[in-house]
Amino acid sequence: MKVMIDLCVVPLGVGISVSKYVAACQKILKESGLSYQMHAYGTNIEGEWDEVFAIVKQCHEQVHAMGAPRITTSLKVGTRIDREQSMQDKIDSVATKLAED
């Protein structure tokens, strides 16, 4: 089953800056070959359910391996079975409606 998620992994107990942990997760995503899009407060990821959630696990494992004693993660999950739709399709749909105004 295809899934789109919005993932925000927040390491706790590591100080104020978390950019090195975000970068580590982005590297995992790049190596995965999945489609993803980082934004200011997380990352959108799309792909097959098992592949996407395996990446979430890998990010947690990597952030813990980097010394974070705790992690809190916010996750939004969306699936649809009536048709295929990508992250870009959703963005394009809104852009089209804005252009119509």
C-alpha cells in the first residue's frame, strides 16, 4: 500500500540545535531512494508502507546512535486507494486552484 507521511523526529537531551540529527535522517532518506521533501518542521515522505516505516525506524536508530537518549516523533500518515497521488500532485492541485483566482 502506498503511503505519504509527514515526519518530525526530535532528539531530546542533546542541546538546542538539532540540525546534525536532521541531516543524518536526510542522508538516510537520500540513500533510500524514496521520494521525500524536507520542510522547516519536518519531512514529507512517500512510498510503499513497509519501506517508509523502515526509514522511520532507521532514523530513530541513527539518532540514538548519535547520542540522543530520548526521541519524540510527530507523524502524520495518509493513504488513499481510489487512485494514485504523489506529493507533487497535491501541490500542483492547490497551485492550479490559486492560479484560477
